[in-house]
Amino acid sequence: RGRDLDVMQNLEVKEAMTVDPYLVQEDMLLSELGQLLQRTHHHSFPVVDKKLNLVGMVSLRDYERAANAPNFDALRVGDIATLGRLMIAYADEPLSEVIQRLAVRGINKMPVVARNAPKRVIGVIRRRDIVKAYNIALARRKNDEPDVEKQPVSPNSQMVFLDVEIMPNSKIIHKTVAEIAPELPYECVLVSVRRQGVLLVPHGDTVILPNDMLNVFLRRTDEEQLRACLGMVENGEE
């Protein structure tokens, strides 16, 4: 069943973001960055200068691309990071707007700043934060409007959350998220996987299993394409 993104409009980013995130200095050696990646299991970090002003983002992929460079030992974070104009989120803006930007750009994490200090990082918003916020929003809506599930989805909303159950005969069974990603509709984001009551945040090496319940964020007009490409069955349909 489609989940209208409008449910998120009463949530602000600050209600869902991860506060006090790891920050890396732009002059940090890549050897130190590698240790931080291994220790935290994070996939990206905001990059700051000596005054702790936001200057960029660096990812595991950036690190892996530089790992075999002949001058690796001399490289620093600033040499491989994405610097300059960044996509950021403001703490007081509706979470629905940030989710759309994450979906359109296909990124997993965005630094959060305050409007009166746009260079000072106060948090990050990640896919797992989206899952948390989505659950909060649904709980709020259920408390405020007990019959919300019976209400029609607004036709004006472009993006929806869709719960889909993976049936045993689906063609994506035992494939990884990375393998099925090229088949996904443009701007489609796999937000979470619920498996035997446990909520998972998917990564490229996550394997899809029978009876997994996927939460997908996509354009309403792409729902049929998603079903056709991946052999998914919407939750609630026989």
C-alpha cells in the first residue's frame, strides 16, 4: 500500500537527525581515515577545517578509490573529499523536503546545519534516521487519526513510501541490493528491510530473502515499473 509522504511534513529534521556526528579534519591522513572507517563502520563523514567549519564530505568509496595510489601515505582527507558546494539539511525544515533531496541525488547521508550558522555541523540525517522518523510519523498519525489507513492517498503527492513483500517465487530472491539496483526505477530508494520482525538498513551487500518486507521510497508513477522489474507484491494484495 502506498504511504503518502505528507505524513512527514509535520516532522522537522532536528527530530530525526543523529546529533554529535563524527567529523573529520580535512588535513587528516588517509591512514587515520581508514582506521576511523573500520572502527565506526560508517560509510561517510562530514569534513571540517581547523575552525570546524563544514567544507565537504568524504566517503568509503572515496577512500577505496585512493587506496592504491602510489602516494597514499602522503594523501589527506582534503585530497579525496567532495569539497565546495554541498547538499545540506537545515534543522528546522520539514523532513519531507530532505527525503526528496536524498532520493533525487541518491545519497545516503546529509550534514545538518542551523540557518544562523550554515557552516557549523550539528548533526547528520541518514537512511536509518528516515526509518526512525517514518515510524514516528506513522505513530503520530495513527494517534491523531485512527482511520487514516482508510483515507485515500493524496493525488498531489509525487513521492510515496511503498511496503512490498518479497514472495518465494520472486526473481530477486538471493540477490544483493547492489545487483538489483540497476533495475530500480530512477529516483527509487530502498529505505529498509523488515525480516522476521527485525528492521534492517540495507546496504549494497544486503541479500534479499523470501518474505522480506521492503520499504521503498519512489515516485507514485513508478510503482508498476518497480513491481514489473523486481517481481514484488504489494503488502495487502493477494
